[in-house]
Amino acid sequence: MKQREAIEGAILIAITAIFYWLGYELQGLMFQFTEHIPGVNWFYLPAGLRVLFVLVAGIYGAVGIFAATIVIDLMHMQDLSGVLLLLTAAASGFGAWVALWLLRWRGVIAEGLQGLTATGLLQFSCVYAAFNALFHQVSWWVFKREGSLLTVDIWPMFVGDLLGALAFLYGWKLLLTASKSKGLPQI
Amino acid sequence: MDTHSPFKSAYLRFLQLVAAVDEMSGLDDFDANEKALFDSLCLRWSQGQAMTVREAISQTSLGSAATLHKRLKRLIAKQLIVATHEGQDKRTKYLAPSEKEQAYIDWLSSKMQLVEAN
């Protein structure tokens, strides 16, 4: 049973890593113009994938995003290496997970997401965007990433993650509404 | 059910997440409050009487008059109901079913028949 759990966990990590990497590439293709500095965007659509993967797959989702971010940073961020690269990947993967942990502790979100409300989901998106921006920028500030300014870059990153997460969730809702209205008369 | 399985727990969480996303406001065409008002109008039509705007906004069990008036305006804007007046008297407006509303009722009826048949 333990072995099966481990295999399923590994598959979840692989799936989330692959889809997060694809999401990042899509972001580069479609929203490159929103880039503030490399790694910071005013609109970051894969933020929605972080919300989805961490809420659905929990720690496996966080590890998947962490793994994908290492690959992404190796491919696209030549100035990141060593501990800074690992910390950036950890901020990317575990920012949402820490936000989830915090909201679980506060009783906003149950472990199995039972009774999750739209308000809870939006709260999670806000807290995640704040943690993600904070973890990234503090890591870059401590390790003196070139061209990074904590007090300036934290805002576009927060706004980009929040907007990306909201766009993703509302896009998903649009799809749900559209799929329902196929069977319903237009009202 | 074995909820220790990462796949199963991920699937169950996904279902919860879908419900939460579905609940998000802002894009709904027809929310639960509007539907409650709409249902009360449908019930009255089924008895062969059209409700007046005054009667519709006086249903305190559904909300205050101001709130119900807003909902009524939204239902009219969505062309689910139409406000008409009889003869020369333009002071009393009656709420009549629209073609869209009829289609909606027909659709609901067909679904209920389907459930009954099964």
C-alpha cells in the first residue's frame, strides 16, 4: 500500500511539473510583454496553476512546481545558480503550500477542501500571491540577485500572481458556465 | 473509500475546488436569489394570474422591496420576464412570462420527465 502511495505521489509530482512547465512556456509566448524584470511579471498566468496544483495535489503539487521551476530557471534564468536557484524554486513551489498551511491553521480551508467557498478560494489566492512575492524577493535580496530591488519588485510580482490566479480561476468558471449552458436554454 | 491514496484524495479535492470555482460570483447569469423570485412568479402564472410589480416586490420572505426591485430589473434585462400594462392604465405593471422563460420551463419539464422515466 505504501509503495502504491509512493508511486501515485510520484506520478502527481510528474504531472504537475510537466503542466507547470507548459504553463510557463505559454506565459512566455503570450504574455512576455508583461515582464517587469526576468522572473517578475505584471500578469503571471501560471500562478493559477500553482493555486490549482497545490489545492488539489497538496505537497505533491508543491514538489512538482519546485522541480519544474528548477528546470525552467536552468533554461531561462542564466543568472540564477546554486542556492539562489534552489531558493527561487522553493519559493515558487512552496509559497502556495505555506499559504494553504496557514489558511488550514486559521480554519478557512479544510484538509480535504470540504466546504471550500469562493471567498476561501479568493482568500487563498491573495495569501498565496503575497507569500510567493515575499519569498522570491527576500531570497533575491538576501543573495543579492543582480537587478533585483525588493521594495520595488515585490509589488509587480504580487499583482502579477494575483491577477494570474484570478484570471485562471475566472477562465475556469467561464468554461464551467459555458459547459452548463450547452444543456440549458440561454438565460 | 481509501482517502490515503494520493490520486483519490486529489480527485476529491478537485471536485471540491470545482464547486468553489462554480460558486464564484460575477459571471452568473441567474443566481439563486433571482431564481427564487423567478420561481414565485412562475407559481403565480401557473395559477393563471400575473403578478404585479408591487406584489412581486412585497414578498418580504425573499428580501426587501428595494432588493427585489433590483432583482426584478435584472430578470427583465435578461428577458426572462416582461413588464406590461393593461389598457390605458399605465400605473399598474403586470409581470408576464417571456418566450425565453417558456423555453426554460419546457426544458425543466423535459428533464423532470426524463428523471421520472428512469
